[in-house]
Amino acid sequence: MSQFRFSVGPWNVHTGADSYGPETRNAIDLETKFANFKKLGFDAVQFHDDDAVPNMNNLSEEEIKAEARKVKALLDKYDLKAEFVAPRLWMDPHTKDGGFTSTSKEDREFAMWRAYRSIDIARELGCDLIVLWLAREGTLCAEAKSPVTATKQLIEAIDNMLRYDATIRVCIEPKPNEPIDRSFAGTIGHVMGISAATIDPKRVGANLESAHAVLAGLDPANEIGFALAFDKLFTVHLNDQNGIRYDQDKAFGVENLRSAFNQVKVLMENNYGSKGEYVGLDVKAMRTTSDEDSYEHLKNSLAIFKAMEEKVKKYDYDYANKLIAAKKFEQLEMYTVNLIMGI
């Protein structure tokens, strides 16, 4: 039995389309996804704003809220919670040059409109967390933007969100690159700096994604630990990544089991989840996956996470501490690997 509660987003069950090819699976409606998420053992759903309210750009503020209430009714039907809402600021033509850091004032205003509507949607769904994946908040041409101005624009945008709703929390999901070449908030350290500069730092935190840490050449468990040390880990997006490549969103632990073990270990050691936090997955099925196997990557991720939980429970801290005191790190390393392998 896991000590954690788990969340997943509708986009994690998708049609298989990517930048180099069309759909390979049929689309699945939202209610069917909710029903299957519940059967798999998930407790909450992650949302982009337009996951909850499609075509929201064409709706009034009241119409957006009304559509969100319909989704809340579906969540209630399947005894699911909404974990967060994230404004999707990378798919609209207004955000081709970034949202909050666009060189166009009109586009920056559009980004704020989507951010405010995401807060409205979150409130209708019964959650207080807004996640910002700052997908295009960076550059395609290094000289196109001042990093000083852009960083201040990000802080101003978050301040505006905090003023819009006095209880909302804002969570930045850092990524060093892709789809832009240089990000203005590439690591958990960047998130901490931005948070400290806002009008209410206690309401601004981090969402660490395993793959994004690897893309930055960093260790996911250390990034998780860094955020935990500042009490800033509001949520996580666990997955896996085969080196510093494009963002793969592979099933948790399928590439790097020891890394997966240490991510679970640092979460368990620091009582993550005791304040209501979820363990979120952000994993995608391979293009070759069939319709009938559309949820296998989610099953696999949950199974590996829970298996690593059991490994951590068996970890002999007394023995490990004796090895650490004697600086016998070769033995500690082999002990850890043997534990993971079940030897």
C-alpha cells in the first residue's frame, strides 16, 4: 500500500502524434480517461486550462467558468480531485515568441488573460495550484530579448497572478530548453530566485520534472531535495529520460532505476505528501503503442514507483550510516545496487 497520492494529466493518454508524424491511436474522451484513471489508482487529475475548457479563447469569462463546472461534476462522479491548472501558453499564435516575455505587449496581455482564466478554472475545479511550464519563455535568437528584462517580466506576471487571487499558489516547472534554445528559468535554482523576488514568496514554488532535470545535466533527486530544503516542492512530474536529448517523458524508472530509487527515497525521507502534495506523473506512450495498451505506460510508472517505495522501506539506514561514517562508499554503492536488484 503506497503512502502517496497520485495524479496524472489527460495529455498523458494521447493519440501518439509528434513533430515527425501523425496520430497512431484514436482519441479518448475525457470521461473515459477519468474512469480509467480511477481504476488504475490515481487520486487526482492535472489540467491545462484548455483540457478543462476547450476553445476557451472564444468564450466569455462566465462561459469559461460554466464549462469548468461541468468538468468538476465529472471529477466528482469518479471521486477524483483536480490537482492544478496550467495555462497553455505555447500553442497559441499569440505566444510564438513567448507569453509573459513576448516582445509584443499585446501578446503579453493575452498571456495574462489566459493566466487569470486558469485561476478562474482552478477555483471552479476546487484546487488552488497554478503550474507554469514556461515553454517559450526564452529565446530563439539570443539577441532578441534581454534576460534582465525577461526575468523581471516573469516576476511581474506572477505578482499579477498573486494579486488576482489572494489564496492561489503558483508553481514553476523549470526546463532548460525545448521548444526554445535558452530558457529564462531552466532549473530549480532559477525557480527559487524568481520566487524570492515575488510579492509573496510563500505562495510561489516548484514543480520538478525528472526529465527536465536530466536535460539540464542535473540529478532529479538532488533537484527534488533542493526544493524540499526550501519547502518549495509543491508537486512533482516523475518520468524518465535517456540522456540529454529531446524531452522523452518515458515511463518512470524504465531508463534509470537507481535514479528512480533515489527520487522516491528523498520524497519519503522528507515526508513529501504530508501537506497534501501529489506524486504526479508526466509520461507518454510510445508511438508504436496500440489503442488497447493506451494506459500501459501509466500502469508501468505506478508499478515501478511503488516497487521503489518498498525498496526504500527495506533500506538499512543503520548499516548505511556505518558505511558513511567509515567513508566506505564502494560498499555503500554496492549495497544500494544489490537492494534495487533484489540480491
